[in-house]
Amino acid sequence: MENKIFISIIAVTFLFAGCHDTNGDSDSKNKKGGKMKYEVNKSEEEWKKELTPEEYRILRQKGTEMAFTGALYKNHDKGTYVCAACGAVLFSSETKYESGSGWPSFYQPAKEGAIDEERDTSHGMTRVEVLCSKCGGHLGHVFQDGPRPTGLRYCINSASLKFKKE
């Protein structure tokens, strides 16, 4: 019994660490190796005026909402998930699944080029950060433990998304 409890605690710890706050180092380069440039460019003051404090913390300061608390975590409606900052289409309800991580999870973006990925070495870990390719907003991280057909788990903060119901 004690072993099961210990293993459960370890599993939850790693799960939480996998999507935790990313205020550390990251390499700001896109897949092509160049510095990222975005179609939507605003000053931090403009972002602060347009976003809620929680959206700003996550999208612009690379924060993370607490597991199992996001408004879209348990959303099962059909529709499209767009960037809360710029409205770019990011994910579809057709690729959303229950990963048990505590954050909305998808196995692929809505279309190729919807997101950018960059290496994130914050918090003593190496992960792949997911960003909106239109405005550069922090969305979450992608892991290689997802379901078929991609084997990927895009672990995304609810506050970085808006949902457009079909």
C-alpha cells in the first residue's frame, strides 16, 4: 500500500512539473533557426490593456495555471480553440483528449504552422514550449507521450485559449 502511495506521489509530481511555470531560460528561435518574428506585435503595455491579468501572466510572462483549474479543461463541446491574445486558430475539439494531466490536451494543432516550438531549459528541465505562431503568446508545452496518430501531447493552458463553439 505504501509503495502505491509513493508511486502515485511521484507520478503527480512529474505530471505537474511537465506543465509548470516557465519563467526561465528558453531559446527564442523557430524551427528554421531564425529569431521569431510575429505578425501581431504589441508593446507590453498594449498587451496588459487587452488581456486579463491571468491571460497576461500566462501568454506574455510564460506562466502556468494550476492543474485541474482551467475553464476549458473539461470542455467537451465541438468547436475551435483560438489564441486568447490574437484570435489565431490553434486547436480543434476533434484532437482534444483526456490526458489526465490537468490541462487541456491535444494530439495535434488545427493546422500546420499554427504554432511555433522552442526549446525551454527553465527549472532544471529541458522541454519544448508551444507558442502561438501569430503573436508569440505562450500556450504551454508539447510532450512525446500522447495518443496515436501523432504520439504527441500538447499540454495547453486554458487561459491562453478562447473556445469558439460550432
